[in-house]
Amino acid sequence: MRLSNLLRTTSFRLVAIYLTIFSASVAILGIVVYFSVGREIEREVDERIQTETADLQNLFLTAGFERFGEEIGRRTSLAASLNYRLEDSARRYIAGNLPSPKTVGGPYRDGWVDLAKPESASDADDDSDWERALVTTLGNGAQLVVGYELTGVEQARHAVLVAFSWALIATLVLGTVGGVVISSGFLSRIDAMSDAASGIISGNLRQRIPASNKNDDLGRLADTFNRMFDRIEKLIEANRHVSHDIAHDLRRPLARIVRRLEAVRLRHADNPAYHDTIDATIGDINGVLETFNALLRIAQIETGARRTGFRQIDLAVIARDVAEAFQPAAEEQGKTLSIHSGAPLPLMGDKELLSQMIANLIDNALRHTPEGSLIEVRTPERGAARTLTISDTGPGVPESDRARIFERFYRLDASRTTRGDGLGLSLVAAVAELHGAEIVVEDNRPGLRMIMKIPGAATA
């Protein structure tokens, strides 16, 4: 199972879409929680600072400034999360561990301030990176600063960020693994359907999709396909029986008619009128038999039944042998049949059918070209694309008709006076399709060029 095929499955794409949406949701939720946690902690910090400031203001009013300074020193020594700084009205340091206003850009003003840790603070012994502080001027002009280390806020935010990052990574990993597992099961069942269809195309009409859970969509689809294959098998088998019965019922009476006509011709050999009429009738009956045999042969090829006779062969050798067999006929008609045999064209195929296909193409070229025409059979040189080309210098085929020349019984207006039943190129198309090849019709300028493109790498 190739990874590229797995990634192209509908189930993996759906998983990828849902995974993207869910991951984006996790990321957005993480951002919201990140900022929400910070704001909530800052709100609680502000409330605590305000409560502490109000308590200290009450103490200042009841205890006096000297005892108030001692209390600030005591609370500072407790090494709690709250920090303090007390200055007298002349802005001289009295107590506390917050940095001097001179080290952070100027005097404190009443209200909320954010204090960054100074690069050098001899009178500060805290390890915080920054603080949220409330500045209050007391009744005697002294200034009280109460701060709270916000390192915890950043730590909480960092913890949230780490937690959601791991959650996002886990989501991506588990989602990708889940997508691969789900898609693998989905793709294996699709492959089973494809293999069953390919087997039926190749002629194995008893091929079926393995039974699976009929309660899901693929199970119901597989069951529907299997019932359809059963129906197709019955129809094809019925068609084969009908074809065989028709062939058996028509060939025998037609053959008897031919034998009787031949007997009458022998008895009346001295009568030229009888002789000519009987010969014409026998020829028409033989033409009907040939047409009927060609139709049965095409039908047999299209059902894929001839794949059982596939062997490793060299198409270049077959083309050369068939072309050489036609050279005497070409010379009798005053035409040149040229053979350009290049590198081998190995493939798995039916030698008899491929010989018939090439013979039909050469015969078609001989019948529809005037005297003096050149017909070429060419196989590629080493390293070139795997093609078999049969071209002629005859009148060619109008571009508007090239797509229809492989249809059964289709004949150009200019070729209706020549012998043929319009089935030769239909058989060519059926044989090419059976071997996975493609027939391309091009203008040979002048004439027509038939190119059979054979699957596989370039000739070695």
C-alpha cells in the first residue's frame, strides 16, 4: 500500500480536515486560556495589594510613623510574595525591599505602576522579573509602595502554554495516526473492490468482493456490487449460450446450403448462367458466415475470456512475420510493403490474436490504397517508446471520421465499393484493449498512420 495512495483517500482527507479544525480550536482555546489566566491572576493580585494597602493605612493612622516603619520592615522580612517600600516626606528610604525610584525611571506617583527589576539594585533583594505595585502618599507626606511579584503570573501562563502545546502535539500525532489507520482500512476495502472489478474485466466472472460489515457504507456498497456482478455473470453466460446456440443452429444449415449449391453447380457445370449464379450465392453465404464468426470472435475478446491464453511473446517478431507473409500480396497489387524491425517488444499476450490484429491493419492498408503506395510496418529502436506503427501513403481518413473507424460495420463512403464487412478494425480495437494497448490514428501526410502504444517502459 503506497503512502501517496493513502494520502489521497477521501477518509484521510476528511480526517485531515477535522484534525485541522480541532487543532485550530485547541490553539484558539489555549490562547484564550493563556490571557484569561493572566488577567484573573492580575485581578486577584490587585485585590490583595489594595487590601494590604488599606490595612497599612489604618495601621499608620493608629500606630504612628515610627512603629509603622518597623511594621513595614517586619513584613518585608517575612519573604512573602508582597513587597514594600517606605520613604519619608523627603523621599529618603525608610524600610522595604522594592527598588529606589531613581533606579526605575523617576519618583513614584500615586496609583498603579509596573516595576521592572533594575539591572543593579543594591537595596533590593528580590528575584522577581517585574512587579505590580500601588503607590500611596500618607498623611505626613511619606510614600508607601506595596507590590506583588508577578513572576507567578508568567509561570502560570507558561504552564498553560506548555500544557496546550503538548495537547496540540498529541492531537496532531493521534489524529494523524488515526487517519492513517482509518484510511488504511478504507483503502484496503477499496482495493478489494478494484481488484474484484479488474478480475471481472480480465474474464474471471466469478470474482467477488470479500464479505465485510454490511452495516456501514462500504459494506452495503460491496454487497450491491456483488449482486451486480452476479447479474452480469448470468447475463454474459446467457449471452454466451445464446451465441453458441445461434452459431450451432445457423452454421449447420448455411453449410448444408453451400454444399447443396456446390452439388447443383457440379450437375450443371455446362450451364454458365447456373454456374455464375451459384458461385455468387455461395460467396454471399460465406460472407455471412465470416461476418458471424467475426462478431462472435469480437464478443469473445471483449469478455476477456482470451486472457487465459496469455504468454510472454515478442510483438516485434510477430509483426515482422505477419508483414513478410503479406509481402507477396502487396507485390501482386503493385504496392511496397516495407518492414523496419527495431528493438524487441516483449509483453504478455495472445499470439494468435495479436497476429490477427496486425494482419487486419496491413490488410486494411492494402485494400484502401492505390497502386504504387508504400506501406510501412515499424517497431521502435532501443530506448524509444514501446509502439508498433503501420502507415501507408494512400488517401487517408478525414479527421472527422477517425474516431468512428473502429465502430462495428462503420465504413467510409469511399470504401463501400471495396470488399469487407466493417469489422476488421473493430477486432483490432478489441484486441488492443484486451492487451491494455491504445490505438492512435494520425495523418501520415499523405495517408494514414496507425500507432499501437504498448504499456510498459521504453524498449531496452
